[in-house]
Amino acid sequence: MNRSNGACASISKTTWKPYRSLSDLALKSILLALLALGAWPVVLPFRAAPPPVSQHPDDSGASSIGFQTSPPEVQEISPTPKPPIFKKAFPPPDDGGKILEVTLHYCQENEEDMEDFYQDFFKKFNQSARLLIVCATSDCESFFNETYGALARAGGREVNTVVVDRLLSIWARDRRVARQSESGHPERSFIPPPQELYTDDKLSELTLAEILWSKGVAPRALTESFILEGGNLVSNQRHIFVGKNVLSENGSRFEDEEEALQTMERIFGKPVIWLEDEQGAPPWFHADMYLAALDETTVALADPTLGLRLLNGRRADKLKWDKISGWKTRLPSGLKVDFSAPQSRIATGLETVKRRLEGLGYKVIRLPALVNEEDEWMVSYTNVLMERDGGVKKVYLPRYAIPALDSAARKSWELEGFQVLDVNVSNVFDLGGAIRCIANVTLREPAPQKVPGSTLIEEPAVSQAKALPRINPAALQAP
């Protein structure tokens, strides 16, 4: 840290000494040692400038959106480091209450792909929810405001735009898993470490949480964690559902499966259910592309075989079979659907997941899907946003301009009691995601408590084995 120009700056270098006597030197040496012991937990790899103090704090010193925007008070240094504080926090559950805040990334380079999505989403999304638009540059911010500003702010909706001067992808959820307390207060966001295959935009997104915190619009981040992208975590009020590829992606970060479960349950506050096939791998690399948790007892699961039947009018003679690549057909847009039904790894893996969830007491409904494994995209009707506004259940459902599948998926959601608000993703889904990937729900109203004993779902057993913490303890303390 650079010393400011103050009293010490005027002392001559020839007469000034760092100590007055040997006893003074010994005392200062002890104090420096104690400082080193007490200060190490707060030394983080990335330290953004502290956020500005809110102009309208409430009685607790928190800002109007529920997180602390002023830097923490300086505490007296203790010679004995305090034990880590693990606050219980959860990802905003997909089956939770009204959505209070959604974060989106905006970059002009994706404008052609995203235009239809933005037009639909801003028209249909809950006007009482706050939108945080993270803009790559000031030019992007200006273009967004000129093109979508009036639509996004229609009905008095609050829209905050923030310039971060970073490369961005359109996938706002993957590099930031929001967490909140049971009472709905924002807690530190979970940020994964970099992966070997990350592109420059994904690497730069790993610093966004700290940048947004420094600007006073988001909580701080957890650090020194494990690889888990937001798309690979689905939650309801009871469980966290995670694709088991987390184990292979993290290599030696976890000693064993038990430690992985314990670590995730500690950070995300709920029992974890692995999603895996017979070989221990997930059907797809992100769980929200094939699974949605409708409530505490019901889940929706993708069904590519159903998708193929609907696409081709249930007529097998319209499909071309190849012994090597399986069934082949094309979407109206010309995109190839390549799916080795019914023996494909994806289809059999989803059947295994279905049996696992049914064994835990969940009702499983099947929704149509189409896949292209080579190009890593999926037509999915589980990649949705849900909210409960009073007694009304809403789902923001992808629309792919494939009438047979769009209609069947809509009817399935309506049969489950949801008001369907469809959003056009027909120009963006082949990039690998849909609504839930693009619009990251970062805050929800707490959902009403369920009546005890209203479900027969079995809770996964939690191992009692002691696991070493792999996360910087200071990062889990309140800011």
C-alpha cells in the first residue's frame, strides 16, 4: 500500500529510525507477528474498491436491495484467529416466490441473436422485478438504453445498467450462482474458478461479482471454490440437484464423493441429489437443460424420444436411420437433429434419472426435447424461469418456432397449473442455452412455508465424515 503524504513524509531519512530502543523493536516485532496472524484471511486474490455508501440505508445499514454497500468496520486484531463463520444460505429456489431481481449481460456483438429474446422478455416479464443489465462497455450501455430502455422500463420497472469494461458472454447464470438467506437477504455469490477451456469472455466474467460489489449493486463473492457452473445446479425448497460431472470436472479438488457432497451442502444449504446415468455421468453437461423443479414434489424431465415423435408427426418413415449415427432429421430452420434413439446415451441416462427421482418420491412429468450432441445445443422446455405471485404460478417458457413441440410443452405446463408466458429463443438456442441461462434470478421473495409432512420425499443421507474445508473461511463471513 502506498503511504500518503503525511507527517512521516517530512522526517529526514538520515535521522529517522523505525524504533527507539531494543525493547521498542521487540514490541513492534511482536505486534507485526500478531498482525500477520490476524490479517491473513482477508487477503484475497482480487480486491475491488469498496462500494459507495447507500444514500438511503435502512436501520441495519443495508441498501434498499438488501446487501451491505459500505465497507466493514475495522475490527481490533486478535492474537487468535477467529473460527470461520458459515452462514446458511441457499440459491433462490426455482419454485420460490416472486422474482425480485434478474441479472442479464448485454454486449452488442450478440444483438442479432438476442433481439427477439429481449423484445419478448421485456414485454412479458414481471414489471415489479428489478433488472440489472451488465454492459460490456459504455457504448453497449448507450445502445441498450436507446434500443430497449423504454421497453425495459415500461410500467415503472426499475432498470439499473452497469458498465464493467469486460468481455461478456450472454450466459449470466453460469459464472455467478446467487445465494440468499431464508429470510430473503442477499448473501455472497458463488463464483467457480477458471476452467482450462474457458474463452476470454468467460474468464473475465469470473471478476464480475467483485466489480458489481464495488459499484454497490451486488453482494461479494465466495473465493477459492470448486468448479460448478450455475446451469448445472437446479433447486427447489428441499433439494439441490447437481449433475455428477462436478466430480470429474474438479479432479483432485475433492478427496472423495462424500467431501464433494458435504462441501456443496455447506455452501448451498440443502441436501444434494446427484443426477447421473448408470455409468455415473450426467445425461447433459448442464442440469437445467433437462430438469426443472416445479415444486417440492414435482419435477419436469426432458424426453428427446417424445421430441422426435412430435417433430415428425409420430411417423417413423420420415426419419432416416443410420447404423452409426442413429435417427436423423432436421428442424424447420435447417438445423440438424442427431439423436441415436432409443439406445442413445442421453435417452438412457434420462431414464436412469427418472427412476432415481421417482425413487425419492418425486412425480416426474416428461417434456419434449431435441438434441444435437456434436454442436452442444438442445431444444429444452425445462430451461425456464418460474415464480409464484400470490396464488398465481407463472412460467416463462422458451418458444423455438417449432409449433408441434411448442404447443405440447405449453399444454404440459398448463396442466400443472402454470400461467404460460412464452419467450422467443429461436435465434439463440443453438448457441447452447435458453431463458434460465440468459436471465439469472439473483433475488426472490421467500416462498411460504409448506405444511410439515405434506410430502413423502426421502431426504438423502448426509455423511458424518469430517471433510476438510476447501474454501477461504473469510469469504464465507458476512461483509
